[in-house]
Amino acid sequence: MTSQQNRFDPALTEPATLATSDLVDLLAAVCDIESVSGDEAALADAVEALLADQPHLEVTRDGDAVVARTLLGRDRRVVLAGHLDTVPLTDPPNLPTRLEGTGDDRVLWGRGTVDMKAGIAVMLALAVELGRPGSEPAVDLTYVFYDHEEVEATKSGLGRLVRNRPELLTGDFAVLGEPTSADIEGGCQGTIRVDVRTRGVAAHSARSWRGENAIHAAAPILARLTAYEPAEVEVDGLRYREGVNAVGIRGGIAGNVVPDECTVTVNYRFAPSRDLAEAEAHLRDLFDGYEVTVTDASPAARPGLDDPLAAEFVAAVLELTGGEPKPKFGWTDVARFAELGIPAVNFAPGDPSLAHADDERVPVRELGVCRDALRTWLRGA
């Protein structure tokens, strides 16, 4: 099957229809509704329409975030969460999706197939299936589909729910549908960006001895970064690799002026053994003697795999998939759940190294693996 569906037309009055009878078709339909950050409304409409048609779910819309909850009276609640938005399409566009191969070797190509609509499709399929008689879960479930993850943290739809509707996010354990190649990835790294600034004295470049070159003064900053040896830190049995890197440098106002200011932007990805204050202190110590300004920061999240529900999840999934839990390299919204006191892991189809790539694609086999593992665990947890 090659998806030939037209992408959603916002001029239509009815939302696009999402059918869950075939998981591959469902993923293709979800991907073919374009939802670049800031333009998630059409997909949110389609998701809301699907979930509102399920009598076992209580559905709440907040902006372009959709939350659906079961009210079965279970003594534990699990949150399944994922973001609806994607990064921009390529030129020419990498949509509509296309399916290649045969049998278990089929691969679905297109924007969002990895990050993270494969996880969204699995959750939507389960939201419908686990409401059927005889298929009820052993826990109460909250499904969270939110907007604005691929942009600055201040716009995050999940962050908005945390601030405005935290009661919708209560739970004992959370699974975030970030791509993991159907492995379990625990916790996440924290991230902090700082500007390290040097000052000089402006002068005409023909009389440079009258000035002090701020860009030249940044050389020791780069030398410290070059000499820096990033740590490998074990947290709850998982080994995280840290990194400190210059990700930008700017200075100078004209080609004939000695610059009087230079700024090196540095990004530190740190293990969940540190909190934000410790991460900032580490950078200030590394760049002692320089002006350091924090421009962005998000905390890390510990794996939390020693939590009873998390341990049950790991055991159930690994019985089907094999392997072992891995650390999450990068930041994900498991950190937001950690701040709420909810242990969380990353688990979904798709190779995370293909996230945002022009050739984004997901093996069909991984869709079934993740759906089956989650279904088995949720019905027996």
C-alpha cells in the first residue's frame, strides 16, 4: 500500500477521519495530516473526533492538546503521551507518505513517521482497542496528545497543561512515545545553553593597535572546550554520556572594525545525576573569569526504573522484545513528568537517529512490536 490520501484541507468543515483497523494505514493518515509546529489544529481535530467517539473515554481539549481518560476505578493510572507536531517539511515535501517493501520488511517513509507519529498511531490504536468488551486494561489510562514540542519550551502544549490543567496529568507511571527503535530508554539528559562573552575595544582595523579584539580574546574559551573531557555517568544502572560544545559564535559589526564584543554559545548535555543548579555551576566553573549568561535550560530526568510499575513495564516489554533498557541521549518530556513526580520512560517505534532527517522512515514491524508489548502490559499490569 502506498498512501495516496490527500493531505487535510483546512477549508473543510469536518475533521479528517482516522480509522484504527490497520495500524499502518492509521500511521499514514496521521502523518499525511500536516502538523508542523504551530499548525497542529487539523490533526488535533482528527484525534479529538476519534477519541470523542469512544464511550469509555472522557475527552478534554485544551488549545491543540487533546487529553482522553478512562474512569474505571482502578487503583493505578498510566499516562501515554506524545506530541502531535513535527519539524518543517523538506523541499520538495517529504509528504504524502509512501510504503515500500513487502511483508515484515515494509517501511513507511515521510515526515513524522519517526518523530513521533509512529508513537501517536500506536497510542490511538490502543485507545480504541482497550475500550472493547473483554479488552479492558488492568489500570486506568490517560492519553495525552499535545502541541508545540518541536519549538521553544515556553510554547510547549504539555507545559501549558502542567500549568493550567495539572489534574489531567495525574498518574503513577508514564510512557512517552518518543522514538526508541522499540527499545526502552530511561530518563533523559538535561540541557543548558549559556552565552560566554568577551569584551574588547573597538577600533579601525587599519589602526588595530588602538583597539582590543574581542574575537581574539575568545580563543581561550575555545581552547577550554577543546580540552574538555566529557564524563560518562552511571545513573540507576544506565550509563549517560555528557557533552559540552560550542554551538555558535558571533561578534563584529563590519569588515573594517576591530570587534569590541564576542559571544560563544555553549550547550551542555548533562546526566540526570545533576540538577539545573549543578549544571550551571559546572559551566560557570569551566568558564571562570568570563561573563556567563544562561539563555535556556531544561532539567534531566532519572530513569526511575526501580519504580514498581516501571519494573513491571520493563519485564513485560523485554519478554517480548529482548534486549535491555538504554539511556535516552537528548532531552524529552519525560523530564516534565519527573517534575510532577511521575516516573516515565521513552518507548516507541522509529530510529531516533532519523528524527528530523529528510529520509525519515519507520519499519512497519516496530509498530506491531510496540503495540503488542504495550497491550500485553496494560491488560496484565
